[in-house]
Amino acid sequence: MFSNETYSSRRDNLMKNLGEGVIILPSYPERILSNDTYHKFRQQNEIIYYSGFPEPETTVVIENQGKDILYHLFVRKRDPLRETWNGIRYGLEGAKKKFNPDFVYESNELEKQLFEILKKYENVFLQSGENSTTDDIVFSVIKKAINATDRNGKGPINIKNPIDVFHKIRAIKGKEEISICEKSAKISSNAMTNAMANTRPGMNEYQIEALLEFEFRNQGAQRPAYNSICGNGVNGTILHYEDNNQELIDGNLLLVDAGCQYQDYCADITRTWPVNGKFSDAQRKIYELVLSIQKECIEMIKPDIKFQDISNHAIKLITRGLLKIGLLEGVLEDLIKDEKYKRFYMHGLGHWVGMDVHDTGRFNIKEEKLIPGLYVTVEPGIYIPDDEDIPLKFRGIGVRIEDDVLVTATGYEILTKDVIKEIDQIEEIVGSKVTL
């Protein structure tokens, strides 16, 4: 959690970017896991970013009156019976004391108070779809406010989606955020290294997943940032493989894509290593190609370069490598133009990372130039299908290497650098600390 001064500064910056009007930020609804059991609640990103309030049934309303920015917070009321079952709530007094809103109300007052607020403005900002119950209330109130307003040219007639502004602001990480990202990366790096050291033939993929997620929680992370991918053999060629239920076979590669969420900020790491601790000649050839490409692409990261230019360079390097190995045939330029590489490399080079593992997607990674504070993954991969036209020694090999890279004023910093990726280091550590 950040200081109230930080949240206030963020709200001021948001409304400066949006202009005069009012913005409504609803919390996510609680999600049913099964019957009367719920998933553990995770707050909506913008509420976390602009308020820090963690509870469900929350709405944040921010007014920009031109001179003053007013912060309204709607929260659940105290309920001794529910709190006996599910934990203490902040309530009105607790929310006022800890989060310092200008106005605080119980959640059931949202419709009444919104009417008084919205009728003063022409611009209403709402990212609809986050909470259908709140959406219904907002649209109902807007209709009433319009009907109640004299025909003087005023009224909430412009409903705008602020998502582009949200993502542009959150894409750039401040010093406090970078510190948290470093911790998230460190925890995830430790977990990945531990999983590597504990790998041996005969284990199951779910045991690797368990090792990772134990370390996440053991080191203070809230949860996995996403469903961990632990695929050995041909499973490693499935980009978002999540079953994690197959035996680790001697001679297979194991592709692990995992990261934690620490104080609401994510890490995203991929490493690939041999189950038995020794790369075959074919595995080594593919791994060395992917590693060399990743290193070259990371070296290109600096302010004022487009990430898409780095991505295009990766495509060229991958296609050239596949030609050299013999998995593609033809003229390099024609193969790139015809996208023949996509049989073996079908995803992008990376994505922004932050409060979501695939974060701030409306801040277009294909169009924007890199600037200090952006946080991006670099993750080339080669995935060779188990098809008859592929040389037998290459079939079913999947290799991806992914690091989280912060753009700095002078270039870059790899926050996940502690996870080894050189072949000799990998062969030394795999299986060196088997505890299961």
C-alpha cells in the first residue's frame, strides 16, 4: 500500500489528463468458485492504483471541478455477524481514517449520492463492464440526472471510457512501484531457481507447480500472477499449457512459465531446462538459438526505440536460425514476408507487465516508443511440433526464455536477472537439491 499523498497525487494526475468531469471506479464483484464458496477477492486495478481500498462492494468517485479534486469513497457498512465469518471491515470510520477520502458513504447510498454529483457535470468517465450492478446504477442515475436538468446545455451527456488514459498512466512505473516490482521479480526468481534445483525424472509437472507456488507464498507474495505453466516434452510447445499433470520424462525439456503477484504487482518469467540435467545436441541447438536472440533483443532496449522494431529483429533472427538448422527452406526475406516462421514462433516478443501480467494493453506496444519507467517482458521462443515432416531429433522441443526488463534513462535493467539461463549453469543446478 502506498501513502495517501501518493494516491492523492495520482488522482490529481488522472483528472488533469481527463479534464473537468467525474469518474466512477467500481470494484470487481466477488466471484463464485462453487456453490457458496468464493474465489479470494482481488480489487480492481484502478481502485488499487488511485485509492488502495481493498474491499469488495466499493466504488470510488472522483470529481474534477476545475480547481478542486474531490474524492468520494463508498464502502460496505460494518456487520458484526458477517465479520465473525469473513473478517473485519473498515466501515465508514475506518475508511475515513486510513484512506482519507473527502467524503465517505455506505455502498447502499451510491445511487442517491451519485445523482447529486453527476447532475453537475457534462462529462462522466466510466469503464463499463467491470461490475454490471454498478453499471446499472450509473446508467440509471445518468438518465435521471439528464431528465432533472434544465435545458441549459449542462448535464452528464458525454459518457466516456477512460481506459486509454488509465493504461497510459499506469504503463510508466514510478520509484515506489519499481521497488515493488523488484521484490516481485526477486521472489519469482528464487522460486524458479528452486524448482530447477529440485527437478528430476519421475516427478510430475504438478510437483514443479507446487514448488513454485509454495515459494511464492513462503516469501510473502499474495498469489501466483497467473496459472503456472509447467510443460515437459511436447507440452512445452503449448503456449498456455495449464494441465500440469504429466510425469517428467528422462530426456525431455521442461518449460516453466511462472511468476508471483506481490503487493498487486506481477512478475513473469520463463525458463526451459532438461529434466535429467543434460541437454541433448538437438535441444542444445534450439536453446542456444533462443538464448542468443533474447540477449540480442534485450541489448536493443533503450529510450526512443520502438519495441516493435526489436520484435521485427527477433523475427529475422529466428527465421535465419531456423533456416540454418534446416527447419525452414527458402529465401530469408520471402519466409519473413510469408510468415513461415509462425509454424515455430507464433507469439509476440513481449508485453507490458505490472498490476496485470499482461498489463496496460491499450498503451500500444507496437506503436509506442520506449521511455524510462516502462516494464516489459522479452520472451522469444521456438516450438517444434511433433509432426512427421520434422526431423525426429527436433520433434516436440519447446524452448522459451523470458525476462522482465525495466526501461531506464540509459538503457535497461533486467529485474529477473538472478534466474540462471546459461547452459553450463543450468546443467550444474538441475537436480542438485531434490526435496520431494
